[in-house]
Amino acid sequence: MKAARLPTSQLPTSESRASGSPASPSLLWFRDDLRLSDNPALAALAEARTPLAALYVLDEDSPGVRPLGGAARWWLAQSLRALAADLKDRGVPLILRRGPANRVVPEVAALLGAATVAFNDRAGAAETRVDHAVAARLLSEDRRVLSFCAHLLHPPGSVEGASGGMPRTFSSFHRAALKARRLDTPLPAPKHLDGVAHPPEGETLESFDLEPTHPDWAGGLRSAWTAGEAAAQARLAAFMDAGLAGYAEGRDRPDLNHVSRLSPHLRFGEISPRQILSAVRHAAEAGAVPLVDADKFEAELYWREFSYHLLAEMPDLARSNIQHGFDAFPWRECPGELKAWHKGLTGYPLVDAGLRQLWQTGWMHNRVRMVVASFLTKHLLIDWRSGEDWFWDTLVDADGANNAASWQWVAGSGLDAAPYFRIFNPVTQGEKFDPDGTYVRTFVPELGKLPAPLIHKPWTADAHTLAHAGIRLGHTYPRPLVDHGAARERALRAFESTRK
Ligand SMILES: Cc1cc2nc3c(=O)[nH]c(=O)nc-3n(C[C@H](O)[C@H](O)[C@H](O)COP(=O)(O)OP(=O)(O)OC[C@H]3O[C@@H](n4cnc5c(N)ncnc54)[C@H](O)[C@@H]3O)c2cc1C
């Protein structure tokens, strides 16, 4: 069995330690790679043509592994359902188990009598520690272990600047990565798989308790999304048809449809970055989309690579400032203002629309993510970690690398971060990127009747206009939580302290 053409992982594997007869079963351990196509671990096992069982472990017990937030748990349930159905169509059982992976994986491998266990790498220091422990235990039991890098275009740590080490700015990282970039053809889903006839018993998806019941808050998520590999491919196809051309300009407009919304599919590995990049590059080469749009989109995929490289270098990315000057930053403790921000009741329509889009659909447009994050950390001077936590719990694409790196980028404490003095004005951002107020009207319907010139600053409307639009400021919609100009001055003074 070979892993030719595929980037292999850093984990100890055992190409030379095969045991068992050729017909001994194999075990595929699924993690953040819930797909059948372009899945190197699955491709390797399919090539061997041994009877196969698949395993997913809900591991909430291993030390340091951050439990998924609520929206991501909901997504995981849908994704596992889709994966189980796809595998079942090919005769392969998906065994669900709960517990610490370094106990559960070897246990299932033993029950199955698996000669080989294969998986694709995950990111994160704690996850990698678990994977090393699992691999070591399996090897000690004389099983063969195969692991691959399938979540990223470049394995973490592999992109280096001229003087070695990870490049410190995104543009130098991107330049170095492009030099190393390989446009390999993604692997097709295996045509033929042999499932084991008698898999070890598993638990039910319901017993994982991933979906909310009392109350069932997931209605908005259900209306907005379909999880699973087929849905991910359909979303990519729709984006290639109707979103990519015009991406470079349109990607900043939350009122338009120019972004891919592939992030939750990427987060759970229902689609690989290589599949996306390959589709985009082919379309550009064929002249089907302008090069400028393809290049801009590819650059965004590289922001994801940048975040993962950063996470590999800084395992504590979600808790510790990258720039230590921020360790003494005078963050304010104000639960009332944080709650108003959570609920989308800050009195700034673009900020409120973003936070309500997040609550209703589990996702927020990138431009608006930047504005709401800037508002929290700069207008309210609330610690970026509080915002990161909220996003972690409410985003369907909540991602250990992208979320933390982006929050630090906006707050100013990150690598190659937005400068501290860049304080987004939520009114002018709204006027520029949601000029007709379409986005605000969708998520803040109580402002729906305001004319476009006033929709991003309702407090400037006269009494007659407000009455005509059915708005009572302070009652049906809040007055601004802070004055922009005063908040900006306060933030600049606070940020001065990081420069001493
Ligand atoms: C405060 C804040 C928090 C964020 N948290 C997350 C998160 O938890 N998970 C997450 O995937 N992204 C996060 N992002 C990055 C970005 O907002 C999302 O990736 C993007 O909005 C997803 O929508 P899309 O798939 O339509 O993006 P597209 O514009 O279609 O881009 C395609 C893909 O490129 C990647 N990408 C795009 N923009 C960025 C970016 N700025 N940084 C890193 N990767 C990017 C994503 O994987 C995305 O799916 C965050 C950004 C901010 C400002």
C-alpha cells in the first residue's frame, strides 16, 4: 500500500510493519474529513481492497481538546448522518463511539481485528497529541497505521520564508506558499469498497446528543444549510456558476451573493481545499472566470492556510495574545454591553444585522465579522476572547485556527494584524457595503421602512420619519450603545498603552 502523490503526515506510521492476512479488515477513522472523495486515507484503504469499517469518535474527554460549540455540534450531527448514508450506499458501516480517542480507537480496532488503521491529520496541539498516542498504541499492538495530510494545501510548518521559519506577514507567506504550490488532481471517491460483514457495535447518533431539543433553536440553521459532501459539492458548483465571477469586488458586499459559503463544509472536511482550488484554477485557465476573481478567491483560501500555520506555531492561539504588548491591555468588564452585542441590540444597524444573522443562521459575512469584531474590541473595549468564545459557540464554521487568528487580527494583537488605529466606523461601513440597506432590512426588520440614506444611522432621522417607519428609538430599536467619535478616542487612548 502506498501513499504516492499525497502529502503524508508527521505521525509515526508503519509502512514496513504490516501484519495480518491480506483479507484482514481495515479501519478508517474519520475526523475533520467527512467525505469520500479526495480522502487520501480512504483511497489508500480502498486500493488495498480489504474489508473496511469506518469509525467516528465523539471525543469530549481527551485533555485540551476544545469541545465543539452549539452550532458546530448541530452541523456535525447532519454531516455524520450524510456520511453514514454515503458509506452505507457502498456497503461500509460507520461505527459511532464516544470517549477518549486513545482508548476508543484501539478498542474498536481490536474488536474488528483490524490489521490497518488509517486517518487524515487534524490541526491543533491537543488533537495531535491524541493522534500520536493513538498511533503509538496501535503500533504497539502490531497494527499498521497510515496517516495523511488532507485538510490543508500545505502541511503546517511546511511554508517557510527565505531565512527559514514561518513568514511573518500574510503577503510573504502567500508568496512563499505559491512557490511550493502543487496543483495535484483531487482523488475521486473510490468506485469500489468492501464493507465488513459484522462490524463492532456502535452507539446511535441520537445518543451523542448533538442537536438541541428543549428549546430547539436550530430552525434557522436547518433553513439555511444542508450539510454533507453532496451539498458541499453542490455549493461549490453553484458558486462557480454564479458567484466567482465578480468575487474580487463583490466579496465585501453582504447584500450580494458573491461569497462561496463553503466555510462550514471546509471546517468539517466535507470538501477539501484541493478540490476547491482545482475547480477555481481550471475555470480560470478555461477563461470561464476572470483571473482577478480566481486569484482573489485563492488568496482567501491562503488566509486559511496562514491561520493553520499560525496555530501550529502557537497552540494557544485562542487564549494568548500573539503580540505580548496586548497582555496589559485595559479591557473593560461590562456584561450588559456584551449581552447587547450578543443579541444584536447595539443600536448600530450593520453590527446588529451581523450578530442576528449569526444567531439565526450560524454564519456571518466576512465583512460584517470584521465590523462586529472591531465594534466589540474597539468601541466597547471588550476582550477579543469574549468575542471569540461567542463565535465559537454560534458559528457553524467555528474553526480553531481561523476564528482565533481572525479575532486577533481585528483586535490588533495578531500576526500581521490590522493596525490598532483602524477602527471601523459602522455607519460608513454600512453605507459603503450595504448601500440600499438590503442586508440590514433582512436581519433587522424593525428598521425595514426607513429610507436608505437613514438606515445605517436611524438616530439621525427626524421624529416624523421615525413615526412613519413605525420606529420608537429606545423602545422598538435601541439608541446607539456608545457614540462612535467618543468610543474611537477612548480606544485610541487605550491602545497607546500597548505601545509603551
Ligand atoms: C472575527 C472573525 C472570525 C472568523 N471566524 C472564522 C471561523 O471560525 N471559521 C472560518 O472558517 N472563518 C472565519 N473567519 C474568516 C472568514 O470570515 C470566513 O472564512 C468567511 O466569511 C467564510 O465565508 P465563505 O466561505 O463564503 O468565504 P469565501 O469568501 O467564499 O472564501 C472561501 C474560503 O476561504 C477561507 N477564507 C475566506 N476568508 C478568510 C479569512 N479572512 N481568514 C481565513 N480564511 C478565510 C474560508 O475557508 C472560506 O470558506 C473569521 C473572520 C473574522 C473577521
